[in-house]
Amino acid sequence: MIREGKRLFENRASKAMFNAIRERLASEDEQAVLMDGLEDALIGVGHRFGAEAVAVYDREAVIDLFVRRDRMTREDAEEHFSFNVIGTGVDHAPIFVEVMRER
């Protein structure tokens, strides 16, 4: 793990990806919200017609992070995500996508 202030990265590649996305967001919307502690789940920048750019996170990666890093059960991680992450309701909030993967 690489710790940088409040930010925590699994490896240098995830840190580099985070920095690239952060720079891109800053050039498009300085008020875009990045979630502390979820750096490794950040996957890109989202765009919609008539709206500012937002950070995009992989929902499953967020849940997995809570299970692995914080030692939550899957059920507790889902509940924590629903109430404390996606339920924040702040302006310029990120979106969380469900990436459809083959299983």
C-alpha cells in the first residue's frame, strides 16, 4: 500500500491512474468531488449533456475495497455504501457504475 496524506493506493499504477483522472477532472470541473479512501475504485471521468464532468467509480470495486481493506462482511459493505457513500447527496458528486462483467 502507498499512503499519500488521506489517500491510499494499492500500487504505483493505481496512484498514477488516480493522478491522471484527477488532472483531467480539474481541467473540466474544479468542483468535481473525489472520495477519500476509494482511490483504487476510481475508473474515469463521466460526461452528460448539460452537466459538468464528474468522477466515475466502479461500484463493485468500492464494495470489494470495504470487504478487503475494512474487513466488512459483504452485507455490511453494501449497507455502508448505500448510506455513507452514494447517499451523501453533495453537489458535483461522483457516479458509481455497475460494470457488467462475465462471470
